[in-house]
Amino acid sequence: QVQLVESGGGLVQAGDSLRLSCAASERPLSMYKMGWFRQAPGKERAFVAAISRSGGSTTLADSVKGRFTTSRDNAKNTVYLQMNSLKPEDTAVYYCAADISLSVTVSENAYSYESWGQGTQVTVSS
């Protein structure tokens, strides 16, 4: 099973940018479709972004379109979430997740992903 480790979180001010990284080990990242989710205190885990195995197709939640992008470097076994124009409501723990299913379609459903990282905290102050 692939092991995932997120990094890059922190405390920033509204309007700032952060880039999260998700490094994979034990299995080649190219085997997996990848997703990003976030969970704010007292709320359910929510979809943020997903990317196909090749990186040629991405999907973003409406709340982050125009501000966030996701990309991947399979040679480095790493997936990225670039977050620009951050808002206080983006404050959450961010998780990356891996989906090995054969479908080419990326999923917005957390239940589609079988491997998860430990999460990284992003806090945006106003």
C-alpha cells in the first residue's frame, strides 16, 4: 500500500499563498489517481481537488476554483496543491489521498480513496 506524507502547511495571512506537497513511498505514485481533501473543526471532510494519473485532468471544488491548482510530478513521486489568495475559510487540516481504481475518472468522494496521509494544518488569519 502506498504511504503518503503531506507537508507545506502553516500559518499565513489572508491573500497569501501556500504550496502543499504530498510525497508517496512504497509504491509508484503513477499507479494512483490523487485527491486533496480538507477538514475544518466541527465539519466533515470535504473535497478540494483531484488529479488523474498522468496529470492531464484535474477537478476542483467550486469553493477553490480560480485560486487553487493541483499538479503532480510522477518522477518525484509527489503531488502538489498550490493555494493562492487564501481566505480564513480555507483554514483546515489538508489531506492527500490515493485511488488505485481502474476508472480513468477522478472522484470527489472520499470513500473512493483507500490510502491517506496524516494531514497538514493550514491556518489563514484575517
